[in-house]
Amino acid sequence: MSKTSPNAAAQSRERRVWYLIAAVIVAALPLFVTDSYWRTNLIVCALNILLAIGLDFVLGYAGQLNLGQSAFYGLGAYSSTLLVLKLGLPFWAAFAIGTLMAGAAGALLSFFAVRLRGHYLAIASLGFAVIIYQILLNWISLTQGPLGIYGIAPPPTVAFPGLPQIAFGDLRNLFYLTAGFTLIVYVLLDQMVHSPIGETLTAIREDEVSAASLGIDGPKWKAFAFAVSSAAAGAAGCFYAPLVGTLVPDAFFVSESFMILAMVIVGGMGTLVGPVFGAVLLTILPEFLRSLGDMRLIIYGASVTLAVLFMPGGIVEAFHLLRHRLFPEGEMR
Amino acid sequence: MNPAAPKQADPPTPLLEAHRLCKNFGGVRAVQDISLTISAGTVFAIIGPNGAGKSTLLNLLSGVYQPDAGEIRFAGLDLVGLPAHRRVRHGLARTFQKIRLFKQLSVLENVLAGYHTRHSIPPLQYLLHGAAFRADARRCRAGALDLLEFVGLAHRAAVPAGSLAYGEQRLLEIARALATSPRLLMVDEPAAGLNGAEVAALLRRIANLRERGVTIVLVEHNMDLVMTLADRILVMDYGERLFEGAPGEVQAHPEVIAAYLGAEAL
Ligand SMILES: Nc1ncnc2c1ncn2[C@@H]1O[C@H](COP(=O)(O)OP(=O)(O)OP(=O)(O)O)[C@@H](O)[C@H]1O
Ligand SMILES: [Mg+2]
């Protein structure tokens, strides 16, 4: 009977334990990773996880392929940076506006693409990514085009009375900031997908006509999922600018969307934890292959192809299969 | 006049009224000038040969299509222009002739999805589950299991909906539609593909629903089921209304026999 009625309270407790474990890992990582090169990679990892879980929310749950993630990433990065540079806004205000702007752009895109499904929505979002890239490249008076924006300052130092100051020029602190933010977003998304919102989005993914017959407003929920997804990308962009210190349009070229898609697919879409593994793997692995130059792209392509062909559920499915092999009668959950 | 007529004492209150509905697909007049009045607490059957327009009529009533002309009123509310998902909140639910379950989700999850309009969770608890969230989850889960019990699928709650036998899938669609707590349930060929015992069980369940006060619109080819259950029957042919009446009148109507019951009745 335990299989048909798993205790919801126990599941929710188990989830909280996992959140805690993740928090401990985040807290401990900089203790083991001390050189600045790898600390920078850890931060890039955190941002890629943010981009990937955002994409998975709309793709894995609502079933809508969003290939505009690179554009929302760029929107967040450029708008927050320009708000600080041109209007003198404080970083965190610019962060909030940049994130919301990306989210609103996502909702609008979904709203106009509401009649498009499957390939057409994917193509519309891809078109959006191309347009945003071209704007970043050609609106030179605003973005300085291919020359880029240089010398972007880190987020302002935080000082609590009686405690040492926290400066985000320090990579350890910047890691805690970005990874902590990513963890919070993960927890919020995880809570949502394990709520009736998750049921609603998967119902839309499975059959929109059927979902409507249960009172589900497909266009509204798709716009919601798109907004959440693109806001996550926008937030990642807001952190990207001060991390790198430089913004050039090429960082937000359309291929970035496919990189993020690869992370989701390799990790296993439709589970939030999958894209985390996918993002870590596809961020860290290429660092070991740096000497191979453009071979890195081939690694990306090959891993996605292999995942789609042999393991459509990605790393998460591989893990489950392995566990099944090792403990055949041990029921999961 | 008719001594057998059971409950003609007080005039029944109409729950759903349609007036001169029309729907064309290109040159095909799928529904033409159909008017109907469905009383609360009754079973209203729609029969007719293949392609007569029964499913299209159901799609008009449920909001999958909007009519080219005509009116639909549900408990006094004008439904024309209202999208399908908005009609659910007013108490309309339906199943599909071509089964449309969420195949990858479990049987229980399919029914839980039907609770979409019936949750009571404070918005912030979607982001951080609290006591009210868990209470809502328990309530919906218990309700969903009750509905699965009602259709005889409780023992299948954990399996993917796609792995159910055909007849079971039809029953699951009914349970999922009932999860919206409808006042009017429209079922499109619920007995298609069911064996004799399953049809008998289906008949009991529909009768049971009517006793609970749910009004039923039944599109069905199985004449035993229709004649046993229906209070009123609308006979359609080529998108048009051929006849409407009580089961006895329909069986006696020469045109209906010719057009539809045909050899079976002779
Ligand atoms: N979406 C559509 N597009 C074009 N034609 C349609 C569409 N839906 C139905 N039709 C046509 O409308 C007519 C009525 O079809 P409908 O499905 O309503 O019949 P039905 O009475 O339900 O038949 P059956 O008993 O076979 O289910 C048919 O000629 C059908 O081909
Ligand atoms: Mg039909």
C-alpha cells in the first residue's frame, strides 16, 4: 500500500534534507577549491545551473522548447550593467529590474507565440535570440557593440555591524552569493514542481486540450513558465557581468542557448536535479579538455547525441537504472 | 397521457439550453440548427450514425469549438465565446471519444490534475509548502482515491495511465472529469471498446452519478445503455436533428428506425 500512498509529509521532509545537503556542499566547496581559476569555474557552474534549471522548468515540465535562453541571459546582463553605468542605479536595484525585464520579455514572447506549438515556438524563440544578439551587436551607442563594455564592478560590499565586511571582488564571496542565489531558486522551483503547479504544467505538456477540459488555462500557464524560465536566465546574466567584468555580445550568441539545452538533455529533463548534473558536467568537463580547443564543441555535440540516442532520460535515468541493477528488489522512493 | 412517465409532476429546471447551434468545417455542415434543453438531474442521450455531428455538438457545448451561430446557456449563463477552461469552473466536464489521458502520468496523477480549479493553497505556500499546503494535498489525494474507487481503478493508482487497458482508460477519463466536481458531465462514447460486464458496471456508475445529482450528456452507440439510462434522447443525422423524445418514442419512430437503428431493430 505504501506504493500507492507514499507519505507526502515524509517526502517533503526528505526534500528538505536534500536542500540542506546541497547547502552544506555549497558552503564547503570553496574550502577545497582554493585557486582563483577553479573558483571562477565554480561560479560559472552556479550560473549555468541557474540557466539550466530555468530552461528545464519550461521545457521539462510545461513541454515548451525555449531556445531564447541566451537572449534572456544577455538581456539580464546588459540591462543591469547599463542601468548601473548610465543611470547610476545601485547594483541590487539594477539586478531586480534586469531579472524582471528578462522575465517580462519571456512572458511577452510566450504570449505572442501562444498559437505556436512545438517546432514553431522553438523557432520563434530562436528568432528572438537572433534579434537580441543583433541588437546587442549593432546598437553601438548603447552597448558599444562588438567593442564591449569593460571594467564592470563587482556587487557592492556588504557590511553588517560588528561583522567583517563582505566584498564580492573576493571570488569566494562571489561564489557564495551566486551559488546561494541559485540554491534558493532551485528550492523555490522544486517546491513549485512538487505542488499543483507542477501537475498543471505537466498536464499542459501531455495534452493541452485535455488540460483545458480540466479548467487549465494553457496560454496563461505557458506564459508563467516562460516568465520564470527567462527570469532565471536574466538573473544569471546580472551575475555574469560583474563576474567577468566585461560584456561582449558574443557571450550571448545563439549557440549559448544550445549549450544550455545540452545541459538539460544530458542531465535529464523533467527532473530539476538532472540539469544540475548536466550543467556541472558540461561546465567542468570541457575545462579538462581545454588543450583540445574547438574539440570542446564536439564533446558537447557528442554527449548530447549519445544522451538522446541511448539515455533519453539523461544522467538521472542512468542513475536510476544503475540503482535498479545494484539493488534489484529495493524499491525506490 | 403516458402512464409510465415517472417524474413529470413539477416542470424540470433546465440546466443547459442550446438554441439553433451551427458549426461548419469547410463545406461540411457538422452541426446544423440544433436546439436542446437539458433538465437538471437527468440523462440526456445523443445518438446518430457515424459522422452525424454528435462529437462536434459536444465540442460546442464544452468549448473546444465555438459555434458559427446559435446560443448556449448554462444555468442562465451565456457560454458562447467562453473558452473551454473557463466553462469548467461553472461546472461543465467532459470525456473524449478519442481517449486523451496524460499517458506518462500515473493514474492517480491524472485524477489529481482534475483538481486544478479546486485547490485552496495560500499563494506563498506554492513556493514553501506549509501546513495549509499539506492539508490541501491530503484532501485532494483522498478525493482522487475515492473517485478511483468509484470507477474501480483504486488498485491501479500508481501505474502510468498509458499502461491501462482500453476500458480502464475510459473509466479513468470519467474519474478525471469528475475530479472537477461537475454539475454536468458529458461523456463521448464511454462504452466503446468495453465488454459486456464492463458496460453493465458503467451503466450502474452513470445511474449512480445521476442519483447524486450530476446531470449527464451521453453520446453513445450502445443502444441497450442508451435506452436503459436516458430520460431524453436526441437523434442526429447529417448534423441535423432527426427526432427528440423519450426512449420509448425513439424506438417507435419510423424515421429513426430507418436512419439509425436500422437492421438492428428490425
Ligand atoms: N475538426 C474537424 N475538421 C473537419 N471536419 C470535422 C472536424 N470534426 C468533425 N468533422 C466532420 O464533421 C462531421 C461530424 O463529425 P462528428 O465527429 O461530430 O461525428 P460523430 O457523430 O461524433 O461521429 P462518430 O459516431 O463517428 O463519432 C464529420 O463529417 C466529420 O468528418
Ligand atoms: Mg463522435
